[in-house]
Amino acid sequence: MSLRTVLITGGASGMGLATARRFAGAGYRVVIGDRDRAALDAAVTALGAGAGAGLLAVPVDVTSPPACETLVARSIAAFGRLDVLVNSAGVWLEGPAEQVTEADFDRVLAVNLKGTFFACRSAIPHLVESGGSIVNLASDAGLVGNAGASVYSASKGGVVLLSRSLALELAPRGVRVNAVCPCDVATPMIEFQAATYGGGDPGRYKADLLARYPQKDRARFATPEEIAGFIYYLASEQAAPITGAAIPIDFGLTAGY
């Protein structure tokens, strides 16, 4: 059997990079796509010899359907097959709804939802051929509403229902589709949130996030590696019965809703 290939959007940092490292360690050939060229270069260096089966880094703007097509085409040209697609590219926005501009709305929906859809659309024929799977990064905010993050929540709720709909559509063709719904994760995104929306006190911002968790004084952010391990499991043969799921990884944050 040929070596398996995974394609990860948003693969240059955070959960995407941790996922690339997890699959590379399991012997997959890895394609990482990201719009940040400097971060892509750093990711290639970080993955290094750990991606012994093969590594390809492709600059891509997932909001462009032709760019998604090119990303998948380059993956196939390099490695001949595609077994797993992980859609990890995403952006955050928060603030009162009345302050959201049309440009803000369009950017968040374009990256988080449109980009996820068109990466899936481009990959589907190759995943049908390999009997592969898709794992989409949604959020706890895609399962329950987050006050002050209406557009982000809408985008991730869209990812959840997109994943469920595609799971039903593609099940007869042998492709599984699932959504992972993490809580706050210790990534560059959470640092961006705290710096941008923390009112000059990023430590307090992060403490307020953790105060919502049922663990109280024991609360912590999830690690990228914890999320990556679960993504890897969902793509494995051991998870064969699981499709159409939207699975929270959130320390119980959404359990009471």
C-alpha cells in the first residue's frame, strides 16, 4: 500500500502545525497550506527530519476557490494520493454585533466557512478514490452561542452543519467527515485574542476565559497536541464508525447546555 498523505490548511502554526507533526510522526506524507509564507518556512524547519516520509509546504489563501483547487492539485502531483484533509485555517473576531463591519463579517465567513467548504470540494474526488476522511476544525462556539462573538460563532456553527451534511452525502462513497469542537487552546490565536481584545491586560483576559470552565481553580487551556491527537484518531481506521459527529474537546464547557 502506498504511503498515506494528509493535507492540512492553516498548517503553519497552532493546532494545524501540531496536527502536521502528529501525522508526520505516524509516517504520513504531509502537505501544509497557509497564507503566511514566513510561518510556512518556520513550520518546515520545525517539522524537519520528523517528516521523513515527505513534506510539502504550499502558500494558499483558502478564501479563493481556485487557490484551494491548486493546493489539492499540488498535493496530488507531489504524492499521488490524498487520504486525509484537515481544515484548520481560521480567524477570530469578537466585539459587539453593532460594531461589526461588512468587511469583518466577510473575512471571518470567508476563512472559516467558505475556505473549509472549497477545500473539501477540491479534495472530495481524491478522498473518494482513497476511501479517506475529512476533519474540520469547528469550535465550542459552533455548538453554543458565545456572547460578543456572534460572527465567529455563526461561522463555526456553519462548519458543524457543513460537516454533518457532507458526512451524509459522502457516506455512500466511503468518505467520513467529522468536526472537532475545541475550547480555548494554547496557540498563537489565543495570544492574539488576549492582546487585541484584552483591553491592555491580556493576563486578565485569559483568566476570564478560564473562569468559565467547570474545573474552576484547576482550569487550563487545552494544548495543540491534545487536539492533534484526537484529529489523528478520527482519521484512523479505529474511528471507522464515526462520521457526521461534532465532538467537543472542551473540559465539559458545553456539557451543561
